[in-house]
Amino acid sequence: MNTPQEVLQAASQLPEAARVHIIEALLDTLGPESAEDPAEVDRAWRDEIRRRCDQLKTGKVSTVPWEQVQADAERLFEPSKSASC
């Protein structure tokens, strides 16, 4: 039987799509006992939303136009001219 390190090493050599498939399949194997309490998750999200709204109202953070977010993401994920596939 392979050790977790051996499995990880072998999986890391696979193409990205195959690695994503493995990750999703492994996540599917986790049962409900591994999930967090839904009420606690809801509370955490509400707290986070309140915190972010407060930051916007007080001017601690500002919004970014969608066009800028999209342009930044496109630049981030552009294939490198020096990379070969």
C-alpha cells in the first residue's frame, strides 16, 4: 500500500484537470461527520458580512469596479509566454 506522501507525489505529476478530479472525488468521500455545524457556518457568514459592511461604511475599504477585477483576473491567468504545455 502506498503512503499518503507517495500518493501525493504521484498525483502532483498529473495534469491539472486530473488533480482537480481527484480532489473533488476525495471531498465526496468525506461524510457528514466531517462537516461543520450548519448553524455555526451561518453565524460565521453573518459575522463576516457585518464586518465587511462596517468596513465599507467607515471607509476602511473601498469597492473595485467589476471591469478592474475582470482585467486583473485575466492578467493573472494569462498563459505565460515562456511556459510550454
